[in-house]
Amino acid sequence: MLKKPSLLKTSLLNSLSPDNPRNRLYDEAIKASQKGEFDNLNKRLRFYFLTQLVTKAVEEAPHLDLVECGCWHGHSSVIISSIMRKARCTGKLVIFDSFEGLSAFTESDLSEFKATKEQRDKAQRYFISNIDHVKSVLAPFGTAELHKGWIPEVFANQARRELSFVSIDVDMYEPTRAAIEFLYPQLRTGGIMYLDDYGYLDFPGAKKAIDEFLEKNKPRFFLENPVGSAFLIK
Ligand SMILES: C[S@@+](CC[C@H](N)C(=O)[O-])C[C@H]1O[C@@H](n2cnc3c(N)ncnc32)[C@H](O)[C@@H]1O
């Protein structure tokens, strides 16, 4: 007799099936932006949430802009842009990234997983990317506006917008705190903010910044998932 698979195994098989459209979009986007490299299961599961959140946000407000903080080689940017195109979204995808890797670790970012200076330097350099590469990957969509610079300085002189969706994936405490502070007021009521690294032990600063924000602000809904990210609905 066949043994019943565990609940976890069943759900992983469903969400990771190559026939699943969300999973297919993940694969197409990683191929377009990173030649299929740097895949990991954690990210795959987090983006299972991301795709659904972007879809909902652009369905509800297809005329508004979206913002992404932290694009690296453009994997999430391609996913977001594809969903915008499918929904005939007329807004822009405004992207902010240093393209020079992570900003400096502060006291709030320290963890046993990055115990030495060497490990922290390696993590900072790992996330260096190239703006021209991301521009060319996103060119076919015709909706991206890229801004190179460090958060929060790169926000100076930026127009205030009305946003349907914000993704924050900058790993560190300071830029996560600054990005939420700058962008939450620009999110429309009912708009969605995706918060990567929430609960991911490697980068504890992201969760700290988000928890501090939640102590002072009450979005309509906040949900933490078990794979290291969260989202809120304003
Ligand atoms: C984990 S990666 C983003 C991954 C991306 N969302 C993807 O789908 O592959 C983090 C990004 O945040 C950027 N970053 C970190 N700190 C930053 C800061 N203070 N200002 C601007 N960008 C920053 C890094 O350059 C890097 O591209």
C-alpha cells in the first residue's frame, strides 16, 4: 500500500510543480535576469506570495505606480513587470538600488550567521549588480524607471506618488526603516507592501525595522509567512 506523503511534502509539490503558472513565471524571470543562476527554495516560496500580491495590487489600481527597493539582477523586477503587463497596468515600476551591494551592517543587523567581518564583507559584495544589465532586461516591458543610489539619500528630490504596491528587499535595518518611512505614506489606502527578509534569521535588521514601524502604525492587515517575508495592506 502507498504511504500517504506528509502534508509539507504535498504542499511543496503543488507549489513547486513546473505546471504551476506562478512557478513558471519565477523560472522565466530568473532565466531572463540571472541566466537561471542563484536560485533557492526559500526565495521560490517567498515569491509565490509576491506574485499573488502584485497581481491583486495591479488589478485593484492598474493606473498607479509601483516601487521596488532592492532589485539586484532584476529577478523580482521581471516578475513584477510581467504581471503589470498582463494586467495592462499603465503605471510605472520605479526601482531604487545602490547597485553596489548592501549598505553597512549596524548593531541591529548582526547575527551568528554573519559573525565575522569577512562574512559580512562577502555578503555586501555578493549583492553588487549592474544597472545597465537590469535596464536591458526590463527594456522590453517599457515601464521601469531605475534610480541608482543609496537609500535613504536616493529618495531626496523624488516626487511623492500614489502607489498601488511597494516591495522592500534591502536586507539591512537602516534602509528597510527608511524605505518604509518614505513609502508607506505614498501607498494608497488598500495598497500592498511586500516586506522581504521578515523573520529570516540571517538578516535580523529587516524584521526589527518592520516591528518598530508596526508599533507606531496600524495597517489594516499584516501577515507574516513561515519562509522569511511578510506583507501588509494599508
Ligand atoms: C537581496 S537583494 C534584492 C533581491 C531582488 N529583489 C531579487 O529579486 O533578486 C538586496 C538588494 O538591496 C540593495 N541594497 C541594500 N542596501 C541598500 C541601500 N542602502 N540602498 C540601496 N540599495 C540597497 C542591494 O544592492 C541589493 O541589490
